[in-house]
Amino acid sequence: MNKPLNQANSSKSWLSLQTIVLLAIAWSVLALLSALFFSLPVADAEGVFRRSEGYIISTYIFQSVAYLAAAILCFRNLLSPSIMSGRSLWLGVGFGMLSYLLGNLILAYWELILKQEATNVSPADLFFIATYLFIGGGMVSALTGRRLNLERWQWGLVGVIALVGISLGIWVSTSGNPTTSADVTNVPGWAAVLEESVSLFYTVADVLLLIIATMLLLTFWGGRFSQSWLAIALAVFSLYIGDVWFSYAQNHIENYQSGALLEVFWVFSGVLFAISAALEYEISSRSRREKRGRRRA
């Protein structure tokens, strides 16, 4: 009776939790080392300091692979009958990862092929906006039907995180670049309004996701699924750091070129979402096996 079960488990060992976590950590370390060694701009033939195109391509590869893996693992949870946190959560997060992947590919085409500035509003923002809506919807669905029995100090922690997140978001989204009259004249009014609206959406969405993730983490803290929710919270926090840095660079660094060191947190976010999905799958599958074992006994 044990032999077929062992064979089945060994056939899936390549996609075990340990394998996924090790691959995720290795991918994160590679992305971090690449950013540490190659993110510094170098002077080109015209004396302008820019990051190499090869490095910029590698950043898109690191991000795309991370979010593709996260999407696959989230959809695996969606198809599993034993997922305990609810399929709607992983449906939302899975589509969020897929939306981010598509937006990242469009942005790569926008920057590398069309030679447009990555800091400008582009068609990729439609998919990035959808990412927040999908992830937020999935996380809110996880709260539905669950009572939030948080203590006062926990509500206080949520309030502090909200206050810090809002304050930091407002500060980094406030333009600090010296703008000449020629620059103002060359930018159409509708384009400036659109750019400000998109930036405001990212600021609000980042803070809301951070608050919801904190509430869910505190709700599940100490329970069986606390590890997966910790990974989700860290993924949202990493996404927040990457977005905050990009907003700061966009508004405070003149002629900013994408690929700075802190943008590696976007890779960390995708990796952590992948780890959270793998943790949820493993814990849910283990719980189902334990229930079957008790019934047979």
C-alpha cells in the first residue's frame, strides 16, 4: 500500500515545497547580485551615464520569470480541491501575477524597442493597475466570512502602518524636479493629468494592499496558515518598496533610467507570492492527507 504512494510522491518531488523555495531563493540571489554588480550607470560614447542595455534586459527577465512562476503556482492552488484559504484568493492573486507579467513584457517593448522612457505612462499601466485590482479583490475575498478579532495593539499597528504608508506615499509622489517652462509647454494638459492620476492610484493601492495584508497576517498569526500569509505580506511589502522607490525616482531624480538597485524588490515580490502559493498548497495537501489517515484509522 505504501509503495504506490511513495512512487507518486517521488514523481512530484521536482515540484516539492523545498525545491520551489530553493529555486525561489536562488533566483532572488541572482537578481540581487546582478543589481549590485551591474546597476551602476556607465558612460557611453557621448559621455552620458546610462545603464547597459544588457542589464536592463536582465531585469525584465528576472521579473517576468518570477511572476510567471507565481502565476502558475497560484493557478495550481485554484485547481486543487484541498486549498483551505479559498480559491477566490488564488484566483485573484493568480490573475494579478499574470497581469503584472503582461504589463512587464509590454513595458520592456516600450523601453527597449520603442526607446521610450519607462517613467512615462504607457499601455503597460493598464495591466499594472489590473494587478492591484486582482490582488486586492482576492485578498478582500479572504476576509469575507472571517471575523477580525484583533486586539487593540494590533489595530494600533495597522493604524501606524497606514499612517506611515500614506505619509511616505504622499512625499515620494510630490514632484521635486526643477521643471522649466519649456517642459511644461511641451507636455499636454491631459497627459499631465493622466500621469498624476496613475501615480495617485499606485500610491493609494499600495497603501490599501499593505493594510489588508497586515490585517490578514494578524488574523491568521499563530495558525496553520500563518507562514503562507507571512509570505503574502512580505510580497506586498516588497511590491510597496519597489513602487515607492520608482515614484521617488520619477519625481526627484532628473532623467531617471530604470534598473536601480531597489527595483530588485519587484523580483522579491513575485518570488514571495510564488513561495506563499507553494506553502498554501503544501499545508492544505498535508491537512487533507491527515484527515484521510484519521478516517482510515
